[in-house]
Amino acid sequence: MRRALAAALALVLGASGASAQTMRPFSTYRQWHGETSTVARLDFAAGALRLAAGRPNELYRMDVLYDGERYEPVSDFDAARGNVTLGLRAAGDGGIRVVSKRQLGQTASVTFSPRSDLALAVALGAVDGDLDLGGLRLTSLDLEAGASRATVRFSQPNGARCRDAVLSSGAAELTVLGLGNSRCDRIAFEGGVGRVTLDFSGTWTSSSHVSVKMALGQVELRLPRQVGVRLTLDKFLATFEAEGLVRRGNAYVSPGYDQAARHLDIDITTAVGGVTLDWLE
Amino acid sequence: MRAPSRRLGVLALLALAVPRVAFAAPGLEPTGTHAAELVHAFWSLVPHIARSTTDPQQPHPTPQALPHAAEGEAPVPLDDLSKSTTIETELRKALRPHDGAIRVTIPNGTARLGDFSIGSNETVSGHLLVVRGTADVYGKLLGNLVTVEGDVVLHPGGVVSGDILTLGGEVRDEGGEIGGEVRTFRNASVLEAVVVPRPAPPSALETVFRRLAGAVGVFLTLGALGFGLVMFGRPNLEVVSDTVSHSFGRAFATGLLGQLLLLPTFGMLVVGLILSVVGIVLLPFAVVVYALLVIVAAVGGFLAVAHAMGETYTRRRLALGVMASPNSYRYLLVGLGALAAFWLAWSVFGWVPVAGDLIRGAAILVTWLLATTGFGAALLSRAGIRENFAGRLIPPEALTDEYLWATPQFGVTAAKRPGSRTPTRGL
């Protein structure tokens, strides 16, 4: 009886205890005026970030809900160079330290036009990120994930040829899905501590070279069977089982590597942790 | 006791499950164009709702040009809108009314108050600031556009060559062309609230009369309600009144607890009805009935306290040999008069420094104390149905000479008491 009463009381009092936060909504966008290429930089210190392909008639758009006491929105387009900077920057002397849950309650939704080539640089702090780059015309990607949990996905084939994708993380959990759709010639990942999952599924239209450097943590590779895989490993105290690969010199290769139309060459350097392989049918 | 306990337990369990149900809704995966559109649509919806609930008394200004600021006042350049929060700060400072008027200087531009539109054959050169109004663009604006507490509507064929910044508004692009960037702060506090001149404070005499009128009005209303209660529900009123007399401490404690549990009980009622599905239909009625019950218990209890006070006083007077008609109407009048005395004293002497506040505090304290006791007595006696706490079920050995001496055993008053309810008094 007492417990039930206490529970009901807690519910009633708790419902009224939810206080309104002083979060501020801000939106920005730019119409697409036939721009063929855009260099975009996105800085987001804390909160939840969603990035995706947007409307064709908008070069970019950002809808953000932010803590007005510590941050201010950034939206700056340099028409001469075609550069755009979006995100949130620290306001005043607050710094970019994450000091309250309110900042983690910040949200941002960013979209880019699927018509314009996009060279994208993203810097994340303490962020729960979901970046769907499928459907964009990505020419390069530079992602820095500080202490974030981010998922980068290529749900659709990249509309442009991507020179390179550089991913780095401090103490983060990073999942990259559908790298086969990325059409990137070179993919590099550099991580400190954490866990990274590189999923190479998707439609392979060209060969790719992948470099993975992980200090301490787990590297999970999901490899497609239709692509010839060659893997070299430099490890110190890391575990690795070359399941489905055969040793050739200093490297491991998948059966039929030489005959495969597309090649995936992976160099892994890891100190402590493990490397696991999963084969995708 | 078991059944209510079990019910309460089930209710609490269901109540605990509510948040889970609320959060179990499948989240939208904001990926792709549809998600972006959805987010955009949502953001567009919010200001519409907010605007519909704004103060209707907010004056809609007559469209006019804003005069230039006085010399020495800093102008607000609108050349670079990328630092939008800085612009917001500068505008907040510049748009502060001086002598009731807003003045601002926009270098290479103009400032307008109220709605403003650029015609389809019109071309406006320079930056444009629109304060508290909608900017409708049918023609061309060769510059940047800033609105404060107003929207921008870009109609088909309309052109804004530069950037757009809205502070407390939104941009509705209906097919126009925007050369630069669009930045939108849907909520902004650039303008100070309109200062409504306060009416002159009334004189001391006027204050006294107002307070007297207020106090008399309230107690006349209570008197009318009390008379109605005596007329139509005297047995219940008497039981509650007797509960106050005989169980004052318990009634006060119960009233205090009842006040504390009012909201939780209401919450449980609402949650229970919602969870029972069928009860959702009854929810509006239940809310109204609950509120009415609380009001009836509070007012009825207060009147019962007045009745008890009046009865005690009258009986003491009778005991002293003063001839008076001992009836509930008199009791009520006497009791209410005594309670009104505090407020009447405050009405008359409330203007006296310190003493006025003390009288007011005493009046509030006494009123709350008695109202709480009355509320508790109403709860204890179940609105006058239960006589356990009213001291009416007195065992024969408790019928002392003093009790019988102080209680009228004969006459109209004794005869009018319902025999079934007052076994000890009707004898």
C-alpha cells in the first residue's frame, strides 16, 4: 500500500517536475543557385546530430536547437569560394566543455543538396551522430569524432567519385556502414581508444585502399565476398583470426583476389585490442 | 482496507508503466529527404502555434518609417548578417524606446515599423529592417533583409539579393529568389515589452471603502450560501459543525493532510481513468466533479466552523440567562460575523503601517486555520453523514449533569433536532 502510494505520488510529482529548458531554435539555409561544388565544414560540440541529403533546391540547411547560454550558431557562406561553415561555436568564455545535460540535449539536423559536389569536413565533440551520406555527391570526407558515438552510413551509392575519406576518433565508437557505396579511392581511419566497425557492403564500382590505425580497441571489418580482399596487419598485443583469408607473403588475401574486378586493400596497424572479420554474402 | 490497497497497488503499477508506454513509440529515423522535410515542417509548425497564442492585446503598429536615431547613438549596420547573434544584441540596444518612440539608423538602408511590402514592380535598394511587422516581398530588394518580431514572405517573383535574418519570425519562401543565406531565430527578445502605464494608486479612504465592500461582499455571499445550506442540508451541516466542536484537533490534522493530498489524489484519479481506457471518456466530468467536491468541502466546512462558533457563543449566552433564539441561522450569522470581524478590522486599519500587515496576517492565519479545520471536519464526517467524530454517539455514562444542563432538552430547538441523528439531544 505504502509503496503503491509512494509510486503514484512520485509519478504525479515527477510529471510536474519537468522544467522547461531555455533551448533556442535556429534555422539557416541557402537556395541552390546552380553551384557545382561546395566545401562544407560542420562543427558540433555536443548533442545529437543528423546529417543527410536534403532538398535539391537547397544548397544546405541546418535546423538546430541549442543552449543559447553557452553556444551560438554558425552559418557562414563564402560565395566566392563556395565554402560554407555550419554548426555551433562556444559563446563568450564558456569554452566547448560539456558541462550540463542541457548541452547534450542540443539537436541539429543538417542537409546538403544532392546536386552539388560536396567536400565535407565534420568535427564532433560529445555527439550522438547519425550521418547518412548516401545520395550526396561526396568528393571527400574528413570526420573527427572526439568522444562521440557516431554512425556514418552510405545508404545509397555516392553520386560522385570520392578521392578520400579520412576518419579519426579519440575515445569513440564509430560505425561506418555501406563503404562499398562510398566510391572512395582511399579510406583512412585513425583511432585512439574505442571501437570501430567498417562495413564494406554496397555497390562496388571501383577499387579502394583502406588504412586503419588503432591504438587501443576493437576493429571489426565486414567484408564483401565479391571483392578481392588483401589485408596486411601490423599488430603488437592484438588478436586476429584470418578467417576466410589465405596467407601470401606478409599479407592475407581472399581466394580469387587476382581475378576479382574490384580490389579492397586494407592495411591495419593496431597495438592492443583485436581485429575481427565478418564476411558478407 | 484490503481491496483499496490492492486497487491502489495496481494503479501505481500501471502508473509506473506509463512512461515506458510513452517512450515506446517508434522513433523516426531522420535520414534522407523525407526526414529533413518532416523536421522542416515541424519547425514551421511551431511558430504558427506560438503566434496563435500570443497576447491579443499586443498592439499591431501602424506601418510607418522609423526615424533616425539621435546623434551619438550607434547605428546598426546590416552589411554582414553572418554574426546574427551580434546583430541581435545591437538591435536590442538600438530599438530600446526613447521617450516612447523607437529610433534607429541603418547605414545604407531603411527601417520600418509594422507591415511592409515591396510591390512586384518595385525595387528597393539598400538594406531593410522591418520591426514588428511582416515583410512581403513581391518585387526586388537589393540588399539584406532583417525582421524583428515579424515574418518574411517571399512571393513568386520576389527577389532578395542579400541575406535574410528573422529575429522572432520565420521565412516563408513561396517561390522567390534569395541570393544569400537565410537565418531564422524563431524566438528572440529584441524588443522590450510594451510598458502599460499603471493607474494612479487609490487614496487611503478609497482603499478602505474598497476593502470594506470586498469583505462585506464575501461574507454576504458566504451568509447566503450558509442560509441555503441550513435550509436544505441542516442535518449534514450540524454533523460537520459538531465534528468541529468535538474533534477540533483531528479535524485540523485531517484538513491539513487533505490539503497536502489534494493534488496527488487528483493525479491518481486522472492516471487511473486514463489507464482504464473506458474512464478516458469520463475524465472531463471527473475533473469537474473533483473540483466541485473540493470547493463544496472547503466552503461547507468553513460554514460549519462558523456554525460551531455561533452555536458555542449562543449557548454560553443562554447559560448566562440571555434570551435568544437558538437556531442554526443565528449560529451561522454570529459565527460569520466573528470571522468577518478580522477582515473588517483589516479593511479599516489595513493602511496603518506594520499594524495593518499584522492584522492582515492574523486574518489570513485564522481564516486558513478554520477553513482547514472545516475541510477536515467535512472529510471526517463524510460531508455530515458519519457521526463518529461529532460526539453524538455518547455513552449514557457520559451524560453528565453539566452536559444536560448546557443542552436544551425541551422547546422548539430540541424538538427540531432529528431524533434519529441526535439520540442524546432529542431526549
